[in-house]
Amino acid sequence: MTYTYGVDVSFYQTNYTEKDYRSLVDWKKLYQDGARFAIVRGSGKIYGDPALEYHVKAAQDNGFAVGAYHYMMWDDSAEKQADVFLRAINGLGIKRAFIDVEHDNRNERPTPRAQPGSSVTSVYIQRWLTYVWGNIPLIPGIYTRKNIWQSFGSKADWVKLSDLWVAWYGSSPVLGMNVNPSWIYTLERTQIPAPFPTWKIWQYTSSGLGYVGKHSEIDFNLFNGNETACREFFGEAPNTGDITVPDDAVARLWAAHPELWT
């Protein structure tokens, strides 16, 4: 099997502490090193990510296939969060979206809260997916990790409609864009939560270095397929090699080479 490397980014890859949300990612270097897709944070809860447009434009300008994700939380309606996300990505050419399911109220600071049970979170997830899918060309995917989905995700068959973007970092330090096949073997046999049959994208580290300044980190991902499949997944038209012939092709040929008709 052939795999394709990529990244995901948010306002963290900017000078956000200074309210400067221009992308600090070295997209050219990422592309040269083999990355071909980027998933950009579009929104979280009911707020758009202020770096979204900067990242998307920079990634697209450097040849990346681009998708976007929403960080789901549980104290605003799914429809309201979906609407915020759709307004954020409007006009950016995003065709593939993801819902990020990892927020755990029990870890909130300074005041932990009770986490909604799986029946509540599952309804949130399904409503968000349905709302967004009604407004973009391709069915949205689901980002999660095994322990979160086992606790709060649905086990119903409708989950299988959405591709899995799974987070699992194993016990390794930073991995570059050269994942050992043995890690994929371990991922597929131990880290795919039910009822997902397999994975589409794997976020294998949150500690990638060398692409955002000297010390800033970035998430590395792996797409389960070759570059052509990857670009099609994100909604890019496949390059068939066909040449578009203009309607006035014969007239142009006549004007350029009259000697052909004598």
C-alpha cells in the first residue's frame, strides 16, 4: 500500500500571542519533503479560527490539497457549531470537512464538569455531520482517538459512512515523514475504534519540528492511499491528461499556419 504525508494546522502555527494570524508554516519545505495535504482548523465551538484563510491560501498556493475541521464542544447546539464552521470556510474551496471529537469536559480547568454520555455526544456528532454534509460536496469525516470514541462515540452503523481520521502517537519520539510499516500494522490492529472498519488518515505525531520556526511544532499525518487518491479524497479533480480544445481551434490553426491549407 502507498501512503501520502500531510499536516494539520491551526492558529497555533502563527504569532497568535501578538494577534498576528498569518501562517508561519514553511509550506514550500513541507512540499519538498513530501507532504501533499493539509487540514486546517476552521472553527472551534462557536468561533472561527482567525488563521484559517491565511493557512488555506498558503497551502493551496504551494500545491497542497486542503480540507478543514471543527473542534466540537458540548455546550452549544450542533447546528449552531456547524453553521459557524460553514460560514468560516465559505468561499475557500473546501470540499472535505472533519468533526474533531476529543473534547472532554472532565479535563476542563479550573472547573471540571460532567462529560455528556455517549447518547448525547453521538447525537451532537450526527447532527453536525448531517448539517455540514448538506452544504458541502463530500461527506465529512470524524477525527478522534480510540479511548475517546469508546467512551463517548456511537457504535451505530451510521458511523461507517464517515471516514476515520485517527490520532495515535504510540510511544515514539518525533517521527519524520518516514513512518515504519510496523507502526501501521500496530495501528490497524489495536487503535481503530468500533464500528470504524479502517482508517483514512492517521495523525501520528503532534511534535513535528523543522517547519514552523526553530522550535514550534506541527502535527504530521498519513493518508491511506497514494497522492492521486489523496487529492481526489479532498475533492480535487483528477488529472486525466486530457487537453481542453477551444471551440475556435480550427480557426486558430488556420491563422497560425496558413501553409497547412495550401
